[in-house]
Amino acid sequence: HGVTNAIILPYVMEFNVSADPVRFARVAEAMGEPITGLSTRAAADRAVQAVRVLSADVGIPASLADIGVDPAAIPDMADLAVNAIDAPTNPRHFTRDDIVVLFRRSFGLPDA
């Protein structure tokens, strides 16, 4: 579960940056990213990149396929994610189609 979340995290962050760029800029700063002089959005994007680098540094696999998840499971995973109890707390409203795209990206697949 933790590794799966770590693989998906940068894609979810990327999706959510537009909802609260200030929060993500603070994440970048907390992670030691050089954000001085950057726009808030550019600083927020640094947080996403910093998480990708950290994941690689600690050996998190690059995709869900790397841990044996079958891309055919995407529709079922999307249904579960949309109906998850914590879904309403996400910073940005999302649809099932948005979730499908996030999962496809986490497999290294095109958005479709």
C-alpha cells in the first residue's frame, strides 16, 4: 500500500498543484528546493519534481507495472478511488476520468 501510494504521489501532486500552489511551494521549500525568485507555480512544480527525485533515491519503483499491477485493473482502481472515504478532502475536485488518467500515467501509459 505504501509503495503504491509513493508511485502515484507525484501524479496526484501534479494534478492538485493548480488547486493550491502556495501549499505546494511550501512543500518544495520544506524539502530544501531552491525556490527564491520563482513564481509560486514554478516553486509548486519543484515540489513535484523533488518528490520524484526522493522516490528514485530511496528505490521506489517507477511505475505500478514494476510492482506487478496489471493495467487492466485501472477501471476497478478508479472506481475505488472515486468512492474512497477521503476523496472529498482532495484539494481539487476530480472525476473518475481524471483518476483513470492518473493511473494510466502511473503505468507510463498515454492519457488515452
